Amino acid sequence: MVEYSRHEKLKRLGSRFGGPAGSLLVHAIIVLALTRWIVHEIPEPAGPGVTVETVEDAPPAIDPPPPEPAVGEDAPPSPPVVSAPKMKMPAPDLESLPAEVSAPSPPVPSASITREVLEESVPAPTRFSGRTEERRKKLLHRHVPEHALSIERALTRALDWLRDRQNADGSWGPVSGAKTRTQERCRLTGLVLMTYLAHGETGSSREYGHAVRDAMMYLLEAQDGSGHFCPVVPFSSPGHADDLGVYGHAIATYALCEAYGLTRAPVLRDPLRKALTVIVEGQQRGGGWDHRYQKAEWSDLSVAGWQVQALCAGRAAGVLVPGLEEALERFPRALAAHHAGEGVFHYRIGIKTPVSHDYMTGVAVVCLQLMGSGGHELAQAGLGHLRRCRISEWDEGWEKVASRRSFNIAYEWYYTTQALFHAGGGPWRDWNKRFAPMLLDAQERDGCWKPPSGDPSGEEIISVTAYSALALQVYYRILPSFQREPSACEHASAWTSEVDVHLD
């Protein structure tokens, strides 16, 4: 009503002016009046009371990666990292452990976990951006132009071979119910899942989505209430026997952290928090880890390597748990105790005589690089040793490790290739010239890799195939190669893509 009388007054005012000029002036005044009314009269939208709660671990806003150095180009220098203070540490400062380890908790109910949920996929953060089909081809042509097509074909054959050997329950490995067999299935399933994820395959992939979903389902349903993905053999005495459970748990955690980083599937978040907490709480006071997560006077660098890789993957994916950063900060103390000198590291230290092996050098260097500590003095010492090593032929490599029961040459190449690639420069170029063609020539026609002699078990062939495929995926698997991962605190402030909305 108020607006109507205002409009009538304006019309009467316009009638006093004649001709087109008066008409235009009147219309202009009307438009201005209406605009003023619209701007000041529209009320603020009222809702039923909406509150927004930001979830703490959402994807990171990571700066675009620096351009990868071409073959023959030195890598940018590692960022300065403050190394741990030098100290004499003949053995790590380890805590004692109770007489035995309690039995695993019952499995976590999986009512909210479905294969359909695991099909969720969103664009990958920068760390994983090299895994798209377009980027894989580009990076392969940049680093190994003469073998790029052959590598992609070899990896497709390997993924096909692995898919055809997946168990009905989604796992890989022995199907018996024995505890050690359950641990082995967990270890192999995590390792193979990493191989698919490294190729950019997720639950929504056309060719391998079913295999990826089933593998993730197997691991999630196997997790118990305490967060373990597989059982741990009860403790009897320090170093009494190796226990695959500590490997299986860490490798499964590593794989699912990468799956979360690629897909942002919310169903993975809570299981990963529990799994990462197991690793953090299982660390020894001296910074290392051992079988069964026991804390007696015994430290195993091979075990520690997988724990550190899992923690770094969790940090990269933005899965935050208390103590994760502190656990990584303590790890160099354990490495200092394992260092035998000149870049060689002891496999085990503690109550037995330290045993040094070349292949532990790759473990130490890769862990420090993934932590963002590639400039650490121990990493540089290890690289100095690796630069003096040479790539062997397939048969020769297996002869070199014939006396090893636990670690084959594919395990060693998995670490050494990563370490040299991330360091870049001449040693990497020399390694790369022989490494890729050697692995391509060693692949069987059906797509697997296997030891050249003896009667390897099916589990060993699966393991060797996964390690070999992961080594060939080094060119694009983890990016950026020479940039430190943001810390947990940086993730907490920068990752804001997942939001839960609650209506009151």
C-alpha cells in the first residue's frame, strides 16, 4: 500500500512535464525508487537452524608440484632439515614389555561398509596426481622414453595376472585359517592393493574396480576392535621368532591410507585412525619398532620401515592421530643406533649381535625421504653407499640373495629404486638405464615375475610380482618427489574439503 501511493505521486508529478524528456525523467525516478525498495525490503533468509561442523581431516591444499627433472637432470636439493643431535647410541633406549600380549579384540561390525561405498572417487590431491592415465604416460615418456610403452604393457599384464589370482573373499595368499596364514593374506593383500592404487586404480575403475573394492572390503572386515588388521602372535621372549602380523598390519594401513588419499571415501577414516594409533603406540622409546610391537631390547629396521611408510601415507592423506608427528620425529634416533657406518645399516640390533645388510640402506633412505628429511646426514650417508652399488641382472640378483630367507632381491630393488629416483642426479640415471630393461626382460609371458630357480610358492610369486610392479611404477607413484610433505599441523589448518552438515 505504501509503495502504491508512492507510485501514484510519481505519476502525478510526471503529468506536469510534457514531451519525451518528462516521460524519461519520470521512468528513471520510478526505477530508482523500486531499486531502493528491493534492496532494503528483502529480508535475510531464515532457516531451521543450520550448523556446520568441519571434519578435522579433509584433503590438503597443497601447492602445485615443481616440475619433475627430466632424465639426466639433477634433482633440486632437499630442503634443510635439522638432524637429530649426535650422540653415542650403541643400542636404542627401549622399554620393557609385559610377559605376554593380550588376544586380539573381536572384529569391528561392518554394517556401514559396502562395496558401493568403496566406489566413491574424487580427483586426487597433488601427491597422487601422477597416477592418472594422462600423467602416467607423460612421466614415463619423460623418464624412460624408449621403454614407456613397454612398461605400461608390462604393468597391465601384471595387474591382470594378480586379478586372476585374487581369492573369493578379496584377499591374496593362502586360504587356510591358521593364524600365520591370516597374517600372510593381510600382508599380500595390502601389497597387491598398493600396486593397483599406484596405477591409479580405485573402486570405480572399469578394469580393476571390482578387485580393488574386494581387497579393501577384506581388510576392513578383518580389522578387530583394537585396530589391528591381522592377529599378532603372543609374545614369548625377545626375538623368539619373526611375526608377520606387524608387517601385515603396517602394509594394510599403508595401502588403505593411499586409498583414502585417492578417493576420500569417508568409510575409511575411522578404521585408519585406529590402525595408525596401533603403530604410534607400538613404537619403542628409542624410536624403532619390533615384531609384535614388543618393546624389549630388540629393534628391527625392516619392521620399522613399513611402520614409517604407513605413518607418512597417513600424514599425506590427512588422517591425523595424536602422536603421529612425534613418532616420526623419534625415528632418526633409532636409525642412528642401526647405522653401522659408511651408509650401511644393521638389520637388527639389541640382544643379538647386530647384522648389517646392504638392502637395509634403501629402507633407511626411503623412510627419511618420505618424512621430508632427505637432507638428513643419515640419508646422505645411505645414498653415498647406494651410489656405489650397481644394478644386477635378474638371475645374478637372485644368486646374490640365495642365502636370505626373509628378503628377496625384488624387496631390495623396491627400496633402492625409490631412494635413487627421489635423489636424482647421475647415480639415478645410471641405475635407470639398466633397471627398467632388466625388469621388462625378466617378466614371464603370463605377467608375473618369479625367482629363476627352485620351486617358489604361489605366495612368493605374488610378492615378487607386486614388488617388481611397484618398482616399475616409481616414475609416477609418489609426487612431488622432492618436496617435503606438510606436517600434521599444516594439514589440520589447510584441509577443509569434507564438511558434515547437521540440521537442528
